[in-house]
Amino acid sequence: MKKSLLFFAISLLFCIPNTFGQVNQKNIIINELSQGSGTASPNTDEWIELLVTANGTDIQGVYLDADYGNQNLGDSIAVQLSDTVLAFAAAPKGAIIVIYNSANKDANLPSDDVDFTDGTLIIPSNNTRYLTTTAWKTSRGSGDAIGLFNPKTISGPDTTINGIMAIGWGGYSAFPNNFTNGWGYAFVSSDLRLSGTGASGFTALKYTGGTTAGVATAGNWALELDANSTPGYLNGGSNNSLPVELTSFSASVNGSTVNLTWKTATEVNNYGFDVERSSGNSNWQKIGFVAGSGNSNSPKDYSFADNPSGAASFSYRLKQIDVGGSFQYYDPVTVNLALSNEPKLLQNSPNPFNPSTAIKFYTPDASDVSIKVYDVLGREITTLINKQTTAGYHIVYWNGRNSRGENVASGIYLYRLTAGSYSETKKMNLLK
């Protein structure tokens, strides 16, 4: 018994560095950074946006260090997440944390959001519930740097810091030496240094690398101006933590040919799609590959044609692969070569859901189709599709947001399919 306990204790010691080290270092990034408008003192529109990129990430105590030309990262802390908030011990993938300078809140910044259950946290730097250190500094000129660090990964002398991400402006020659154990850093050239735009607007620096691998050059960062700077909204989706945001997936039948079409809203490091087929939602086989668009902030359309045989019903699914080899599957769509004469609305999946769900429907011929989401009082929340579709099987996705892009509350919602004179309504449950 004693030997077993000793073995368990030794094993646990070997597990702890992995749990608090390499795993957590890569799961939170600086997604967007604003130094403020113009050169007025104090500056307005100063904020830092952090993005969690993996479920269950421990972000307790993660802190931002901003250095003013002393070339000594780690000598002070600008702002630090609380190490006692339980929600921070296992933050969800896609969670956004925006910390702004409480000394001057500008209209460009959204309203405070201190309900972490919706995956977004927008808080002033003097908040004592979510933050433990409330000093505020932003990096400004040549020789300055800013870094994001996790205290649970720090080891060794202060001159060698285990960090998460860092940015150096201009001639920060000592920067690499102070960050040798970190997973990534970037030098930002003078043309990307934030100088502000005065009273007419503000600038922000946004991360465009898409994943937590490869923060090595200024090419992973871009200057974002005025209304395009959107703290708390993933820069309009361009830095979504999911590699690819699929908005629709459809299958239509023309004789013995099945035509697959799908659309993406945004893509990050998308290598492409394996197309897989099954005759019964099992024994999936790859039947083709369609190259992706890499990095894209605009909608992209894809298609693939198949001529199956040996059965009357087939299922198709997409396997999205990123440039690093990671992959994810999307919900399959099923087609019957002997088509029905009636439209059909299927139950959403998953249900209950959080944060998104797939809604499948079938139309026997080309027709004007709309799918709208309503609350239980009959108030329209958003429109998922409103256009003419081809005959066949289709999937649309709802991400739990209203028509203004805002997260809606947990509860029962209705979704209604209208196809010509046909109409059908079903319930779904958003559970946060």
C-alpha cells in the first residue's frame, strides 16, 4: 500500500509541470491591443483583448507586463487576472477578456460585461473582483515591449521568463533573451506602431496569426482603424478561436449525382476539407479533398460532386484540416436518391446546445426559403437564411446571437422554416 502511494505521489509530481507548463502556455493569446487615440494624456480607448483558444484553460493569475524601454520584462505587472475566480480555473474555448483603462472610458468601448457565463468579460482596470493588480500601463515607442505571462509556468531567474505571448516595438534588442522560454514573440516594425488617430477615431493592433503557433514576425499583426477595432467581438470574427466558421452545408440530387455545397464566414490557417461518405452514418470513407482558402475574413463558397451507387441513402460530412494537421468534423447531411415531395424541418442538433447548433431541412425543389429564430413570446431574434435554395438537403447554423451580433440569454427558442406555402416550427434549448 505504501509503495502504491509513493508511486502515485511521484507520478503526480511528473504530471504537474505538464499541466501548468506547456499546456496552458499556448491556450490564451493577446488578440487585440489598443493604445488609445492620439497623444492626449490620459489617452482614451486603451484596452487589451485576450482570447482563450482551448476548453478548460487555467487562466488564474495570468498577467500583462508592459515595459517602457528598460528592456527588462517581468520587472513589473500592468494588470493581472484574479487567481481566486473559480471560472478562471477552467475558461471555455472562445472566451474573450477585455480589460480597459478605467481612467478614461470612451464611447468606442462596449458596456461593461461582468457575467463570465456568456463567454465575454469586459471590465475596467480598477475592477477588484476579476483583477488582482490594477496598475495600468501601455507600451508606446521604440524599445518598448508588452507581454502576457502565466505565473504557473514561471521558473528560474527573472531574466528567463516562461511567457505566453509578447510584442516588441522597434529596437528592443534584449527582447529575445528575456523571453527564451516563451512560446512566441513578435517584433513590430515602426509602421505598425500605434500612433493614434486623434479625435476622429482610434487604432488597435490585432493578431492575425489565427492559432497559438507561429508568433515569430510582425507579419502576424496588423493595424486596425476606427470602427474595425471591435473589443469583445473577435475583430468581426477574423480571429475566431475555431479554425473555420462554417455557415451552411447542403446536398442536392441531380439524377444520380449528389452536389455538395458549403460556405464559410471566416477561415484561419485552413488547409482544406476531406469529403467523406457513408451509407448509414458509419464506416465513413474519404471520397475527395477540396483545398481551403488559408486565412480569409470574407465568405467563401465550396462545392464537390459525387456519383454514389449501391444504396438509396447516403450521408456526407466534412473534415476540416488546418495547416498544422489539427482537424474537426462538421455535422453530416443525408440524402435520399428517391426524393420526397414534401419539405421537411428536422430537430436541431445538438439540443440543448451551447454555443452553437445545426438546423437541417429539406426542400423537394428550388424555392424561396427562410429560417427565422424567435423567443417564446414570438419576438424575432434573427434570420438564419432568406434566399432561394436548390432542391435537396441543407444545414444552417445558429451561434446563439441575435441580429445585432449579441449573445442571447439561456432559454427556449423557436425556429421556423418557410418554403413557399409550407411552414413548420420547432423548439430548441440554449443552455449556458
